[in-house]
Amino acid sequence: MTEPSRERSRGAPTWLRDGFGAMWHEVRSYLETTWALVRRPTKFAAEWFEGTRTAMNPLAMLATGATLVAATRQLGATVLDLPHPDSLLAAIASALGPYAHYILLGLLFHLAMLPFSRDRSVRVTDTVALSLYAGAGPAAVAESIGWLILCALAPLGHGEALRAVMLGVAFTVFCFVLATVLGALHRPSPWRIVLAFTLAFPLTGLVFGYLDPPGSYGLHWVMHLSPFYLGLGL
């Protein structure tokens, strides 16, 4: 004789609720960190360096910002009939390319600040982290909003010019936030910040001009010395 069936007690995890809860936690942390950078970048940098600021990890910011920009860029490319990456490698390079550019700028800024920095405890990883915060937070949000605006304005035409303006605005946001947070970190005089960027931009231009790496890197300098050429790449 078989035993009568017994109803099993429900013990499976609530994976759907837990998943959405974890996702909302990440989104909220991303938005809070980005807002803190936009609202008071100097205070953010000082408190983050001192360990008194709770903020999203820079690598998590990179992943979230890259996903946000990739989604809105894909939408914009579809609406505006722009070329899409034709391979997985090209798609990854286009998503992460701007952050490689931001990291390179941060590294060059750090090297330029070494002779002038008033705080020798600042590490290169600190500078890179704040570069990622600036690029993956305010700059990524600015570019994403820009893509949505371009989609709304698509019927008006002039897509190429508007796209260049949008990327220029997003890069200007990045430069402003980066200069502010790195100024708070290294505490140089204003003219030294200008000098650091004056050195960093041409050097990155040489890298892009001669190596011509695959992928999309946002607005960046492109420079050749022989023959001399200076332009902006997208």
C-alpha cells in the first residue's frame, strides 16, 4: 500500500521580489551617488577620500553607467538610423571605450599633479576612482538624457549636428565634475588644474591619433604631429 500524499510546506525563496529589491537598491545607490556628485562635487570627493561618505563602488558605477548609456545609445541609433556595432567585440568596446578614455585622463592628471600635490597620501587609484565616478555618474546621465532628447527631435532633422552638440555637453559635464573632484582631492592652485588638463588632453589626442583604437570613445581629441592634425572624434 502506498502512503497518502502529503502536501509539502512552501519553502522556495521569493526570488522575484528579492531580485527586484536588489535591483532597486543598486539603482537607488547609483542615483544617490550621482546626485551627490552633481550637487556638491567638492564635498563628495573630500568625504569619499576620508571614508565618511557612503557611495557606490566605482566599478559598480562603471557597470551601471555603461549599461544606461548603451541602452539609450542603442535606442538613439535605431531612431536616428546610425550605424550599429556589427560584432560583440565592437559593442563591448563602444560601451566601455569612454571609460577607458576617462581612466586615461585621470592617470595623466595624476601624473601632472605629482609635483604639486599637497597631499602625498593620494594614490593613483584614488584619482582613477573619481574619474570613474565623474564619467559613469553625471556624464553618463547627461549623455543618456541627450540621446532621449535626440530621439524626440529626430523629426526636425540636423541629427549629426545635434549629436555632436549633445556629446559635447556630456563631455563638458564630465570635465567640470572631474576638475572639481580632482581639485578637491589634490588641492592644487587653479592654474595647476588648468595646466594638468592642458597636458592631458593633447596626450590623449596623440594616443587616439596614432593608435586609432576600435570602438566608440565619446568626444575626444585626435592629434597627429606629422603632418599636424587636430580634431575631435566621437
